[in-house]
Amino acid sequence: MSENVTSSIPLVRRTLTGEAREAALARAKSLVQIEVGDDLAYDVSNITHGVFSPLRGFMTARDCSSVVQHMRLANDTAWTIPIILDVSESLARSLASGRTAVLVHQGKFVALLEIADVYPFDRQEIAAHVYGTLDTAHPGVARAMKMAPYLVGGDLMLLNEPEDPYQDYRLTPIETSLLFKEKGWRTVVGFQTRNIPHLGHEYLQKTALSFVDGIFINPLLGEKKVGDFKDEVVLRSYKTLIEHYYLRDRIVLSIFRTRMRYAGPREAVFHAIVRRNFGCTHFVVGRDHAGVGGYYAPYAAQEIFQHFPDLGIVPLFFSAFFHCRKCGGVVNEKTCPHDASMRVEFSGTRLRKALTEADGQADQLIRPEVATVVREWANPLIEIEEIDMEGAR
Ligand SMILES: [Zn+2]
């Protein structure tokens, strides 16, 4: 794989410095305020630093509708997930297109919003198209149904970085692109994860890495569902894996600060677009990428890419992988001829069993150093719903 795919989409940068920032902060004091929670505040940071390029702000009615129905912005650029700002009816009444509002997070001005439009929307339409179901047992649908009734579209300008306990682990697309260049990498594969790394992940990563110059491990930290691993556990376990099992000059680790949508195929494309913006040329798409429960067909997240030849990043598709006792290692459906009785699957249930029980076959699933880190937590999993919907209500 020697092709050097470079994106034709310019990186968005909507930040201010020096006097321009001081003037904007002074102006913000007299503007209508929109309170945002952590999740929206991180979206603001992602938009203004170009993680969500070509978006310059929250979606207008035209873009939102086009994304929901056609998986493209109104100008036909590929984009599969609505990036939207919801507000209450009373707040919507105080906002008008052509005016500027200020977004406030934890008492601090984070960004100016040049209001393009304020519009009502259909929660069910979004759920049906984006998640492919109206079942509120789906965490993405449940969240969509709780949104406030109006959306505000318009360009953003960052004033202050939102408070984030993981700020030190975030790199902007400008920083990652520069880092890849400094390392002399012409090809970089991006790896999305919301989990602790088991041997199957490592096998995937290293198989992909063997064809390119470097790997960008980019764990998603943010709101997730009950039963997923806590952010801190994911980050610490990756740092440990990298320390013991990776060549330093072949890997970059930084986090992607956003929430999981569990939108399966659509989210896989969204995840690929984001990694293109970070400067990756390739992106790993595994089985049931960004899926939840049984809502999506196992390889739907790979098949969807045939509709997007214009992403500017090459998806690398992998089959399901597992440990085979006969083969004596990690294999997949394409490489192992043995029957199911020889297999140890990398399921969440199996992994939890391996970590909590003495003879849980942990050595077949996870590196001992990583297991040691995870076992430091009495419960490494998210136990209560952490949906953070205060803010724009
Ligand atoms: Zn086998």
C-alpha cells in the first residue's frame, strides 16, 4: 500500500488570539447566552479545531435535513451524523438569525455563535434515519428523544477551550498532521476504539500497521453506555499496551473527545472522516463498528463505504477475529479452518470473566500488563447512565 491519499478538504480553524480574542470576549458580555453541557462543548472544540472539517459550526436546517436523509451536506460533501445544537422553546424565542450568541460551559464563555437559523425538528425522523430504529432501548435513539425541541445553526468562533480533565491527551488535526510529517510517515492508519485493548485489537492494529508507516490510536473518550469501559480505564490500558508492545516511532496516541452515538454504519463513516482530518490515509473498520446490541448487520459498517468513494481516506476492512486454541493465536474467519469448539471469542462477557475469575483464560485474551491495570478498578465499567443533557435546556 504505497498510495499517499491526501484530502482535498481544507482544515477548518475557527480560533482567535491576541486583541481579536480580547475584543470578542468583551463583546460576548452583552450577548444572549446559551448554556452547553460537556458533550456540546467538546463538539464546539472539535468544530473550531477542524476535527469536524468541513463543518464551521452547528448544522443549519438545510444541512441537517440533507445529512439525515442523504448522508451528505447540502453541498454534497459526505457527512453522515447530524452535529446539532438543541435549545428550549423559550431560549429559541430569544434567538434570531443574523444575531450572535455566546456559548457558555461551566460558567466560562467558550465560543461565539453567528446564528444562521433557529428551527424545529422531528426527533423521530432523525432516529429512524440515523439509527435505523425507533426502539428507545437503543442508546442513540433514547438520547435523540430527550433532545430539546429547537435547533440553532451557525458558524462558531472559539473563545476558550472547554474544561476537560483529559486535555493533556488531546491533539488537534494541525498537531497530529505535523507530528506524522515529523516522523516521516507518508501513510498512517487510524484506529477507533471505545474499549480496553485485547489481543484481537492488537492483532488488527499490527496487521494494519504492517502495510503502512505508522498507526494513530485514537480512543474515543466521552459519554458512553452502561457496561462500556470507563474513559480512564481505556486510556490507562492503552498507555500500558503501547509502553510494552509497540515501537515508539511507529505509533501516536491521542484521544477523540466526543460521545458514542452507536449509529453503526453511519458512525463508521463519521469516524473515518474525523481520522482523515487528523491526517490519516487509512482507517480500520472491523466487524459491527460502532454497533450496539443486534441493531446492525455484522458487516453493514463496511458495506456502507461503497457509497463514499470521495472520503479522502481508505477504509481497511477486517473480518471477525478470535483466539484459536488449535492455531495457538489470534486468527480470523479467513485464516482459521478449525471449528467453533477451538475458538475463544473476544466478547465483552468473555473479557469481563477473564478479568474477574482466576481461570478465566485471561492470557488468551489480554496482555498481562493490561489486565493488571484494569484490575486496579473495583469496577472498570460504566454503571450508571452518564447522559449529560443539562445545558441547552
Ligand atoms: Zn484455528
